[in-house]
Amino acid sequence: TIATTTSLEGAVDGVDVVIESVYEELAIKQDLFSRLDGLCPKSTVLASNTSGFMPSDLAAKMKHRERVVVAHYINPPFLVPLVEVVPSEETSSETVEALCDLLRGIGKAPIVLKREVPGFVTSRLQTALLREALWLVENGVATAQDVDAAIKTGLGRRWAVAGVFEVLELAGWDLLSVIANGLMPHLSASESAPALDRMVEQGKLGAKSGQGFYEWTPESAEAMKRRIAEALVRIDSWDK
């Protein structure tokens, strides 16, 4: 049963698990968790769908910090099974187990981080790839369109069925160690993203403004979303 309410007290009354997804601002989330700490029984799991804040920060103003955990869904969450489960040092094993049991029961595929770290796993991987992609474009090595093509028609096709460790173990770490040690010193080590800052200053925000590295219309943005969704549905069928 799905129901809506504007009452926080009514929303959490008698529930076993709460997953919040309020605005991504730490103070707002800390205030919410502090309120939930007083409203919910000690046995209630309090989870956050944050994409970046660590659970120890979210629980900083709470008394019962052992029940706080991150449950980071990946967009679009109704098509992507992964959920990153991130405990803090104070999160109990019972909290993690209860959340994972619930997620598996609704068809999700949780991974549990061994410790909290900014960006978790997916955001760190995505940002590392973005940093190198921006370097290639800024330094005139390739266009944004060609970088995307390299992923869509190359690397991304392998990653849709096998992870980076699985793929590279087929090649062998003896070969990869030579390649990595020779290439890693040449990769971008930028600690900021000036190209993205310039884009924001110029109002080039991507699909929402109609321009980024690509030109967008409402129709082309919707078509891309539909294309991604349809592909994710097909990929999901491979596991069934």
C-alpha cells in the first residue's frame, strides 16, 4: 500500500525503516534525523538516500546513532537495481542486515561498504571518469561527443555485463601493471573542475538550460531519457 501525508509523525508511526530523500543540505538532513530519533522506536532503521553525505555526519546530532545508515539509490531507481549501503563506525550490524534484507526483498542489489568515504563507490568512479573526460576535452585531445562515443560504443558495452576487475582479469594483471604504471603518471590529477565552473557561469547547465556540451530541446532531452530507460529494461532482462 502506498499512501501520502504531510505529517512527519504520521509518516513514521509504527514503521520499521525510514529512508529520507529531502534536499541535499547537511543542516536540513541533520535536523530531520534528530527529529526522527525522537519520533521512532530504537529498533527503527533510519536511512538516507544522500549521494554524498557520510552517515556519521548525518547522525551527528542524534542520540541513537547506531541505527543510521546510507541507502544510496542510483537513478533511475525504478530501473537500476544497485543501492549503496554505507554504515558509519557507529552503525550496528543489525541495522545493516535489516536494511539489506528489505532491499533484497524488493528486488534491489545492495552493496555494503566496509567503511564510509566521501562519494561512496559510484560517485567516486563517475567523478574520476569525468575528471579525465574533461581533461581530454580541455586539452584538445577529443571532443565531448567523441569521448561519449568511446564510452557508448566501447568501454560502456563491456561494463554493462562485467565490472572493471572482471574485465581486466581476463587480460591479466601482468599486462595491466605495465600499462597502468606507464599511463597513470599522465592522467589528470586536477583537484577542481574549472571547465564546469565556467559552464555554470555561462548558464550552460545541460538539458535544463538547453545547452551544455550538447544543444538540447525538451524533445531531445525526453528522447534521451526514454532511450536510457528502454536500454536499462533490456539489460535488466539479461539477469532474468
